[in-house]
Amino acid sequence: MSQVIGYAVVDTAGALLHSSGVQQVDHIGEGTFHITFDTNVADACQIASIGDAGAQGWVSAYGGVVGPKVIEVVTGTYENGHAARKNRTFQLLLVK
């Protein structure tokens, strides 16, 4: 049976709005965030979505790239037909 092992709701500046199992959020650069959890999340399923109602853009989540407890989230928008990193509010859910 699947189990939620953590979640984070993060604003555009990298502030943690709601969470479970999160130690810290680092806003690395435009559209790039590192979320550190209190347990190994390298083999967890990462589910991410843009958090602003009506906001257009994209979000991707990557586990195990930075370290076993860190998920990298990249957010962005489309400008002139091209994808560009841009800070977006997002939601991240981890399931094992």
C-alpha cells in the first residue's frame, strides 16, 4: 500500500507555506528550489503541480540528484514559444 512520506507548499520566494517532513527549502536561483526532507526520499514518487490558481507554466521534480534527502523542483513559464525558468508557487507530494 502506498504511503505519503512528505509534502511541501512553497511560494515564489522559496518560503515554506505548509509542509510535512520538510527540514528546509533553498531557493537556488530563478525557478530552482531544493527541498530537504527528514528522511531518504531518493526512491519516492514525486508529484508536483503549479500552486497559483490560473497561473500558466510548468513544474518538474527530480529526486536523488542533489542528495538522498533532497528533491529538486524546477518551475517556469513559456515566453515567446520557449520554456523559461521562472519562480512559481508549487505543491510537492512524495509517495512511497
